Amino acid sequence: MRNSWVLVLLLGMGAVAAAQESRRFNLLDGEGLPLNLAAEEQGDPSRQAKQDPTEPSKKMESRADQEVFVVAGAPKEEYGIGPTRQSEWTTHRRFSATRVYIQQPPGGVEFEHWIEIREPKKGGKPTEVRMREEFEFGLGGRWQLDLYMLTEYEDSREDINNQFGWRGWSAEVRYALADWNVIPGNPTLYFEYIFRNNSGDFIEPKLLLGGELAPGWHWGINFVYEREIARKSEQTIEAKITGGLSYTLIDQKLGIGPAFEAAYEAETEAGVTGRSREFHFGPSIQFRPIPRAHLNLEPLWGCTGESKRVKIFLIFGWDF
């Protein structure tokens, strides 16, 4: 019953956000353009330009004939697009472990397949391969809804004990507090409810921050709190900070930079609490072979005795 109420709440929030945009934009009908976007372009023509359908930002053109706001001296992936005028690079997940703003414009849909490999140090827990299938939906009004299906493969180093199983699924909503660059850091609120199989459910609120330091330089940082919904004697709590910095090597094609993840975890079983402090650091790479697709690779190596040997994120995304 508790899970049902949470699901209704998350979907209800998405429905309200979509309804707020209904006068200006129909999520399923690309013909319902916002009035301010359907009107003739106004102001300085050097600051505005219709999107070229041959450019990698075609994703936005396919949703609606949204304006592109040219930024002098900046790469094309920093041009403002859509009703929030967000930089184009934010519509493709720039960092694997760190989220920035909202990814989907009103009516936008994207699929992502995640592979996360957790390799422990010698004598540690079994190697885990966590997989996620994600659909993202742009609801308008600076809202986004994501739905995940979660699976896991566990390698115990003994073939007879290897396990592949269903971990559960999760639902996530994001809300950006303002249009892009109106508030420094572009703060975005994030809430995820994780329905776990054969385990307690989890909640995961986050504060997402990100932006540009200079032309071609992009950053993001997340403040994360994850908590299991269970008795204190059988509960896991994690506080985490993730971050990334990316430099554009090839505009709208290739970006690379450092990324990190710092985490504190307290896991309680039968009233006994075990605590760990982990720090992982490594490169973050994004390659966009064609306008609709992106491929992210983020291998993070453990830098403390309690850290895993390596955590590897591999993500493939496709825009519809």
C-alpha cells in the first residue's frame, strides 16, 4: 500500500506539471507551440537564430520549432535552446554520476541504458554489475519524470554462486527552480523513490548544481542523501557528493575532464552499525557520434582504504 501511494504521488506531480503547460504546449502533439515561440523572432538577430535541422541539436527541432539563442564566442553546445534557454549540452547527460539541470524539453523523451561495475579490493564483497534501463520524459514547466528498471549481476568468483536478479525499479522527478542562468548554479531539486526487491525501499533526495565556467568548460556537482525506509536497527544511510568538470574538445561531439565521488555510508544490521568512507576519482568522457545518441564512460578509482578498487559507469543514450 505504501508503494502504491508513493507511485501515485510521483505520477500525480508529473501530471500537474504537464497540465500547467497544456495551454502552451501539448506533450504529445508537436503542433501546439508556445505563443511566444510561434511568434516572429524579435530583438537583436545576432542573439537569436532558428535552429538548423542539420545540426546536432535537431532533438529540439523534432519536439517543436524552438528558438536557439546564439552566444557570441561560445561553442554551439552552449547556445540557449527551448523555453528555459538552457545550454544545449545539458540536454545530453554530460557526466555519468553527476546530474545537471533537466535533460528533456517539453514533450522530449529519451532512453538510456546504464552499466555500473563495482569491483572491490582483494578480500572485499563480490563484484557487482548493476544495470538500469531508464526513460526520461520532459513535462514542461521545468519538470522532468524518469522511470528506471533495475537489475544486477553478482560475481562471487565461484561459478555456482553467481547471481543475476531483479533489483526493483524507481521513479524520479526533477524540478528546476528557474530558467537557465537566472540563478547562479542553476539549482534543481531531485527526488527518487526506489522500490527494492526483497529489501526495504529507499528514498534519495538531491540538490543538483551546474553551469559554465568559461567557453567550453562545464561543471556539475550533486549533494545526495539516500536512506532506507526501515527500522533503525536494520537500516542503510548514505550521504554523498559527486562532481565533474568537462572541457569540450570537439563541439557537440567530444568532452573530457575529471570526476569524483565522495561518500559516507552507515549500514546497520541487527543493531550493529558499520561505517565506511569512500572517495573515487577518475576521468569522465562523453562522445556523441550522431545527434540523437551519446555514450558516456566514467571509470573512478578508489583512493582510500575503504573504497572499492574501481567503479565504472558506462551509459548509452538515445533521443526519440
